[in-house]
Amino acid sequence: MALAVFLSSLFGLMLLGMPIAFALMLTGVALMLHLDFFDAQLVAQNMLSGADNYPLMAVPFFILAGELMNAGGISQRIINLAVSLVGHIRGGLGYVTIGASVMLASLSGSAIADTAALATLLIPMMRDNGYPVPRSAGLIASGGIIAPIIPPSMPFIIFGVTTNTSISGLFMAGIVPGLLMGAGLVITWMFVVRGMTVKLQPKASWGERRTALVEGVWALALPVIIIGGLRGGIFTPTEAAVVAAVYSLVVALFVYRQVTLKDLVPLLVQAARTTSTVMFLCAAALVSSYMVTLADLPQQMNEMLAPLLHEPKLLMVAITLLLLAVGTVMDLTPTILVLGPVLTPLAAAAGIDPTYFGVMFVLTGTLGLIHPPVCTVLNVVCGVARISLESATRGIWPFLLTYLLLLCLLIAVPEIVTAPLTLFRH
């Protein structure tokens, strides 16, 4: 009965158009009323605890780092480097998009920020060179969702905090799946571009490539610093976020000099606005998360899926299908906050590695960012490209199919994710 109250309250409030943060909070209240111990003070205490969490301090710093990267010219230099290397080959701007997506993913960890930067810079170039805009938009959106998988990743931080899973472990385990996403897009683009008649970019000289590399080396150094620092135990993921923000600030102000002290105020305001949205969502979600635990919903889910607990791969298939369905109506962060605490104990009961499960959970959830009706990332590209969502949806399906095949591969061979994690633990 408690599970029915939880689901009907949450989705009923969402259908009424209530913001997800308030829907989560009121769902917790509905469970309190169902269990007959409503306490307003308990609601306030849980909201305070939801925001007062040390690992979540990484969120505002990574958001700020992303704002500084885009405004400070770091994203532009990453794209310039990719253009100089592969822009001249057939379909080169598509490969530039994929390469820049992977490199930017290792810098900011935000799908929306990376997608906005890529779309703003690359959509006009691809349109002018004869690339079909819907297909270009689909590729850019598909590349943008690599950001939540390759570290540093804000969704991994939120999942780790919500489910008490190692954030450092999630970061390390996300590297190979993120690179496989990029490789999958390359293979798909090779087939897609065959039917296009496009202009080729002029081949860059070795001098131009060297210049692009020298200018981009400051950007390329950041992921090395973050991954090296985490692997070497020099700093925690939260401290890595501070390092990323400070590094981006120094590069933007004193190396590339595209940001002045006067420009910092609007950048800080924008980062604060984004942070407040995420943090309030986390605070409100702890109310429902607390009640989910108190109402013993994970145990109820265990009983419902008991036949699958002895078949971990079948259970992963069932959970993946559930997350794909939820992704059609809910964004990634709310999905993590709502279902993470419910499904993680279920996976643990089936003997599934919690870090592997976290990577698969977030990877599956990211697909909701590019398929309708929610498709936050795809909507960003549509806005920049000035095309309809229907056109972009037609352009994205080959890449979405590639990601679904990758999910199948990772379910069938979990060692792809867990092998690098074993090296990290030792």
C-alpha cells in the first residue's frame, strides 16, 4: 500500500504540473500521513540535512568551472584542436563534435553546459558546410550526454551522496563506458555520413596543429590533474571540484584572458542560480527518501522482484527497462533522487556491484535527456539550431540505437565496467 501511495502521489503531482522538487517533498508528506505520524519539524530537518552534505559541495564548484570554461575560451580551444586534427576528412565536423564532446566531458561534467557550448559553436559550421541540421543536432545532443559518464560527473556525485556509494569509485568506473559511448558514435557516424554531400574543411598544416595543441594544452591538463589527483589520493571528489573551479578561473583570467574581473559577477550569478535549483531539489528529495526508507519500500520492491534476485543480469534488464520508461517523464537528477535509494538496495541483494550499478543507472538515465518528451539536452540543441523537436528526434535515432546496444553490451559483460574499478581499488 505504501508503494502505491508513493507512486500515485509523485506522478499525480507531476501530472498536475507541480515542480519536481515540491512534488518530492509533498510525496514524503503523503507517506507521513499514510503512516499516521505527520511532523512538520521532521520535514524541515530532512530538507536541511539534504542540503547540508559535504560531498554536495562539489556541485556548485563544478557548475562554476563549467561556466568559466565556456566563457573563458576553453571550450573553443578544444573544438579548434579537434578541427585541426580531423576537420579535413569526410564528415570531419561530425568527428570534431564527438572528439570535443569526449574532451569537454572530462572537464565540466554537465550535459547541458557541454551541449550548449558545442551547439553554439558547431551548428553554424555544420549548416554552412552542408550537413543536415537535424542529423547534426542529433549528433551534438548524443555527444553531450557523455558528460554525465566521464569524470568529473555531477550525476555521479548526486548518486553517490543519495545511495552512499563511493564517488571516487563511480568516477573511475565511468571512464571506459564514456569512451565506449564516444567510440560508438564514431562508428555510427561513419555509416551515417556516407549518404551526405558535404564540404570538406581545409587541411590544417602541422604548424597550425601545433599552435592549436599549444593553445589547448591548458584545457587538456585539467582532466589529467583531476583523475591523477583522485587516483593518487591527493584530493577527494569534493576537493577536485574546487581544483577544477580555481584552475578554470586562473586559465580564463590570466592565460586566455577572455574573462575580466567585471565578467565574473554575471558568471557567479548564473552558477548560483543553477546551484540553487540542484540543491533545493536534493533537499526536497531527502524528505521522500527518508520516508521511502521508513516505509520499507526497498523491501517491498525486493518481494515484488524476488524471482529475479538470483539472476542479476535479468534483474539489470528489468531495472534498465524501468529507467528507460521513467526517463520519458522525468529528468536525470530527479530520477536519481527518487529511484536511487529504492533500487540500490535491491541490486545489492542480488549481488550486483554497487559502483557498477551506479554507472549503469546514470548511463540509462542519461538517455532520457535525448529522447522525447522530456529530452532536456535535445531541447537545448533545438533552441540553438532553431529546428523543431520532431526534426531533431528524426536526426537522433541512429545514435540513440547505438547507446541502447551499448547498454546491452554492458549488461551482458559487466567486467567492462568493473575491471578498471578493480585496478583503482588496488
